[in-house]
Amino acid sequence: MCGIFGILAKNASVDPDLLERATQSLAHRGADDCGSVTIRDKIPQSVEIGLGHRRLAILDLSPLGHQPMQDPESGNWIVYNGEIYNFREIREELEREGARFQGHSDTEVLLRAYGRWGEGCLARLRGMFALAIWDAQRHQLFLARDPMGIKPLYYFSSDRHFLFASEIRTLLGTGLVPRRIDRAGLINYLAFGSACDPVTLVEGISALPPGHSLVWENGTPSQKMYWDLGAGKEQAGNSDVAPNNAKRRHIEDELHSALAQSIQMHMVSDVPVGIFLSGGIDSSTVTGILSRDGARLNTFSIVFREADYSEAEYSRLVAKTFHTEHHELLVSQRDALVAIPPALEAMDQPTVDGLNTYFVSRQTRAAGIKVVLSGLGGDELFAGYSTFRTVPRMERFLQAWHRVPKAIRHSFTNAFESFVSDTDQSRKLTALASSNGHLLHPYFLSRMLFTPQREAALLPSIDSRDLDRSRAPIRECIRRATNLDPINRVSYLESRWYMLNTLLRDTDVMSMAHGLEVRVPLIDHLLAEKLIALPGAWKIDRQIPKPMLVGALRGALPERVIHRPKRGFTLPFEHWLKDELHDEVETTLGRVARGPLAQILNAGAVESVWNDFQDGRTSWSRPWSLYVLERWCELHSITA
């Protein structure tokens, strides 16, 4: 796991100080090694290319894994962030075709694979990656991001330069990118608590979408998609009828094999690998499957001294069941509170949900661990969220509701709005009833932070073009999910929206802030393809959460773990914002009127959100999102 940076200067030279500064800005992502190279190319126009790399050594710890790396046969150069878990199989195939290798890294295999198959090599990779290859023969830069979007890759293009990096902060640090807020990104942040790929919070900076490649040639970048979840795959019927016992067992056997293969592949490493163990179904699945090989596993859990926030009961039970070497990282709420300022500084983009990951990663890295496996993604692919039940019901409601005469709908909505209390839930129900076809899809309402009415109050002068740009990724997600059944449509949207833009982004930035690599075997893209092809109705059971996943484990999980109340790693923000963080948040929100976004963010509406929280009419996440936004803009000098 690493950090990468690159710059192409057209008819100009790459500033060596800029290249060094940008590379060093990624030092937290890889403390083991660093390198940079400048390449000159004069065909068909004069171009100078600078590539920088920071290394967290996981595979081939020797100097032979150093980057930037050059292929001596083709002259191609690579900088790469990630892990290719099937690199040994690809290496064997290349060796059968005559390739010779100097070291044992996946980087060298990836470089040779590109030299042999070009962009076709992407179809052979299983892993997480963001890569950049200067193709010396084609005189072009080739970028690619992994299918599920686990690793980030951002770029900026101007008349004279093309830049790319693992983090937005690195691009800003070059001085070549204007520090202006992207208003479309701001709209999506207020709606969902994070910017939504490919739009970012910084004007001019784009995220390369998952499963996409980009080629820069003759001064022009062009993108194309090489993989999408469920694309071109036939679902195994859309039947609401559950499979018979024999068919279910066969499906569960196939899923067990696919899970075991993915989890085992994610263990490839030349350093010890730990497991994040919360005691939930997903992390317990990873632990349970690996335990069957008899290896002594190291599991890690965060344990609060305060029982109300501790999951120790369940993680200890799982550790005991699978005989792991279990490590509890005991902390207090005060410890977590102290972590907030450095977590804000570590944010590459503002997020309403990243502090948990920052805290867990810091504690795990301090315990001497460099690589961990996580159960992230199990809810999205195995239908673990409440949205898998509520969103299909909302779809059916809208279909029936829009058949009601418009005048009746209008009268009912007005009456409903007059009688219900002013809460987050009632505001969403009102938005649903009054949408009149303008709501793009009820899933996005279920994940919404501020409703359109609240958002309009916060951003009163937003341009319709920015609104259209903010909605473009939503429309694209809906278009790609249209042919899926209702449950699988939610799975696609959860994977390509909340998981991509919040969970995976937070996991990458907050773990790499401490030089910790987090691997996510439950979202291997081939496993995801198998799951999206199954009828969605088979993934829902009134008695058992995530029945396909639980069934694939064949009774290995303790019943208390399966039926425990659903709960993530939570911190007591509701309490903190009324106590320890009250003055800090109130003072910061009070600066909005004269802050970096004063021209576009309505200070009165911000104050109203804060007052609503104090009076119990809205949850902590709303004022917290505005606090994080203001602090992030101040820290990075981002203005309107």
C-alpha cells in the first residue's frame, strides 16, 4: 500500500522541488521507502513527466520492490498503490511465455502484465489498486482504478499540466490547483455527508470512477469503463420464491467456496496480517473461514471502558469460538474525543463518518500491526441494511402514489406537513410525498442528510447547472441499476454510493494516515458478481439477518452473534455535541457568516440547524457535517 503522484508538463519542465514536495506529502501512506523520476518525451510533442511514490512495504520487502519501477524491455514506468492478490498466478503465466523477473513484488508483475497485454491486463487482476503507467512506446499515460473503488485516484487537467495523486491534498499542495469549492460537490456533501465520485469538493479535481481507466495522449485525457457490478450478467431469475433445500445448499456451497477463496487470497503478504473483529456477522465470517486452516489468527477489537459503547461481549465470544490470539485495545471516550483534531487534519475531503475509522486505525497501528482484514462490504452485498426492506417499499409507494390525482396528493401533503412534528424523519416523508416525480430514486432519500428543502435554505443561490452536475452521478447510478430486481438494485446503489463515497474513502484515508493497510475480502469483484446474479428475494429473511452469508458459514457462527442487535462502531456524538464539543462546534458554526463559504452558505440556515439539534428536532450528524465542512475549508484554505 502506497501513495502515488504524477505530473505531465506540456512544452515545459517538471519542477524538481514540486515533485519532491508532492511525493513527501504522501509520506504518511508509506514510511518504508520513497522515490521519484523525471522522464522526457518529445513525440509527438515535448512532454516532461514526473512520477513520485511513497512505499508501505507489504510484498517483497527488498529494494527490488522500489518505485517508480521501469520495465527494461518496454521502457515503461509505473507508480502503483494497492495489492494484486493473484499476482503469483499472473507471474507464472508470464513466465511460461518467456518473461523473466528480478524480484518478487506484485508491482513488477503488474508492469510486465501491462507490457504483455496492455489495458487488457485489467481483466486479469484481482485486488485493490490505483496505478499509473507511462507507456514509452505509445507516448501516453495510462491510469486505472480497481473495480470496486477501494483505492482512490484523483486528477486535475489544465492547458499546461496534467496531475494525478492518491490524495486531493497532494494536488492542492502543488500550487497548480485553485483552492475553490466545487459547488456540485458541495451540494452532494450536504445531501449525503460526502462528495460523490467523480465530483469532488475541489473545483477542477475529479475522481477516476471505480472500474475505469484513463489515457492521456497528445494533451487530452479520455476515460472508459472496463468493469461494472452486474454489467452484462444475467440474474438467476427474479423469483420471489425461495429455492428448495437442495438448491439452497448448492448455492451456499458455491458462496462458501467463493468466500474462502477471496479471504485466503487477501492473506498474501510478507508481513503479519491481523483481522478487525467487531463481533458482527461480517468480521466473524472472515475470522471463521480463516480459522479452518488451523493457523493461529491475530484479531483486534476496540473496547470501550464504558459498557454502553463496548462490543467486547461479542468479539470475545467469536475469538473464543475460533481460538484466535485476541487483542483488545482498551480506550475511553475521552481518548476518542482527543483524536478529533488530528482526524480533521487527516481528512482528504470532509466526511460526516470518518472519525471512527481514524481512531480504530490509530490504535491498531500503535499495536504494531501493518495489515488488517476488515468485514467492510458485507452489508452492501448480503443485504444487511434496513434499506433493503424500506427502499423497495418506498418504490412501490411511489408507483401507487403517482396514480393518485395531483390535486389530492397536494392537499394530503400539505395536511401531513401541518400535523407532523418537525423532525428528520417527517421531513423525509414530506419530501417523498411531495416529490411529484422529481425524486430521482427513494434510495437516495433514505441516505439523505439534508432534504432538498433544507439544502435549498443552506445554499439559496446555487446555480441550476451545478445542481445538474451534482445529480449526474445519481442518474448514472440509477441507469445502471434499472434492470436489477428491487433488492439487487439497492445492493448496487449501496455499493456504488454509500460504500464507495463514504466507507471505502474513509477507510483508505483514515487508515493510511497511520500507515495501515486495510483489506476488504468481502467485496472481491468476482464474489460481488456472483452475489448480484442471485435473486434479491433470496437474500432477505424475516428470522435471519443476511441469510445467504449465514448459510454459507454452515452453522459456524455463534447464534448470539447472528441475532445480536445490529450496531457499528459508534461514538457518542449525540452526547458530545451537547457537552464536551458544544462550545467548539457552536463557535465554529458561528464563523460561517465570515468564513470561507460565506458567499454561498447561508449562516442563518446553519444557525437554524444547530438550534434544531439543541431542541431535539434533528440528529447530531446534521450540525456535525456543517462543522466538519467549515473546519476542512479553513484548514485547506478552500473558498467559494
